[in-house]
Amino acid sequence: MKKFLCALAVLPFMSAAALAQPAQLSDQQMDNVSAGFRLNEIDISNTSWTQVVVGEPLRACSSCFLTVVGSPFGISVSSNFGPVPTF
């Protein structure tokens, strides 16, 4: 019963903190929000490979015929014919 009364006494203070207005993020800060999501996938076929990266910078590939780089932590794609290079 004592724990219940203590929790009941603290409840107004907790609700006041929850109702406080959070700080607004700028557009540039919102562009970098990833919520911890990262993806680094390499799809390999008999004749080519494609790498899709989300949430981390794309590794450089000088021999790729296709390289699309988004923002520093956006979606990036690279593709090439032949074996997968060691990064």
C-alpha cells in the first residue's frame, strides 16, 4: 500500500514532464534521423553484383558502372559486372 501511495504522489510530476513540449529539430537534423536502421546488402548473380546501402556511407568502387549516392546516410546503390570486390 505504501508503494501505491508513493507512486500516486509522483504521478503529477511524471505527467508534467510528459506534457512538456519537446525541442523541434531542424530540417537538416531530420534528414539524418535513422532510428538505428541500417542495411548493407550485396546481391550476387552469375554475371554481376549489386550493393544497396542504407544508413551508412557507401564504400568507394572505382570499377562500378552504376554508382548512385544519396545523402551521407541515405540510400546508395552500386553495381558492376564480374566478381564481387573485397572492400
